Amino acid sequence: SPSCAWWAIRDTRTRRPESGNDRMADGNHKETMGTPGAGEEAGQRALALIGDRRTMVLSTSAADDPWAAPVYYVYSAPGFYFFSSPRARHIEQGLSGHRAAASIFVDSDHWEEIQGVQMAGVIKAVTQLAEQLKIGALFLWKFPFARPFLQGGPRQAEDPPKVGDKVEKGQVLALIE
């Protein structure tokens, strides 16, 4: 299997950006994006926050062994896409546990200003070439510094890529089942 692949977290239930003023009387948060009856303003704020941020914290668990990992992501309906090694703990756990959660947030020195979007869903390998190319282009547009990693000089066919290696221009790495 390849050293790195494109992944998606899909089938998400997403919560709107939160702040100290978004709590209901019982202390719970009002759900929006992905929830019937979600407010348009809250959905727009969530999309703005998703577009402005670069990393999400991906949380997984398997056999009572929780794990959280920050990953660079791009959003394209219906999911959040990221690039990781199939042997990364968060991928192995996400695939074996069949569920994952993630949070995208803006931190602050004042609790009233904290904003975030929380979600839960499933992690799936991106195996369709057209989807890989679309997500790869979005990823390089958002993260131009990743170009040397994703598009590098020639490599030997017998040497599988490793995290941090460069791959041939136009090569898309994916987990093939």
C-alpha cells in the first residue's frame, strides 16, 4: 500500500461555530449545519470558519484507546478531505472503529470569542481518480507549500513513497482496496 493517501470524513453531523453566547439554557449547544432547521446565518458563519481555517483536530478511538491528530484539510461537499499515511494511528483507528470526530476552531484569550465547528462521521479512502484530482487541486490551492511533497522529481519505481518524500508530478497517492 502507498505511504500516503487521500482520506475523507463524510456523513457528518456538523455543529455551528460556537461562542460563549451560543449555549442554550441547559448548557448544550444549538446544532446547525447538517441539522434540519439550521439557521442560514449560522450555516454561513460555519462555512466561513471552515474556509478560513487550515487544520482540524481529528479524533478517533479503538479498543478504548482514544487519539487526536491535527491534519490539514480542505472542504468540498459532502466531506472534509485530508492527506495521511494509511499506517497513521488516526487512520487505522478511524477505519477499524468506523467513526471519527473532528473540530475546527479559532482559539482566543477570551472564552467568549472562541469559535468552532464540531462534527462526527466516518473516514473513507478516496479511491476515485476524478475525486483525487479535484481534492488534490483544492489542496494545492489552499496549501501551496505542499507542492514539493506532492509533486517532486523522478523517483525509482521500486522505492515506495514515504511520509516527507516527493512524488512524481501528477501522481496521486491513494489507498487502493
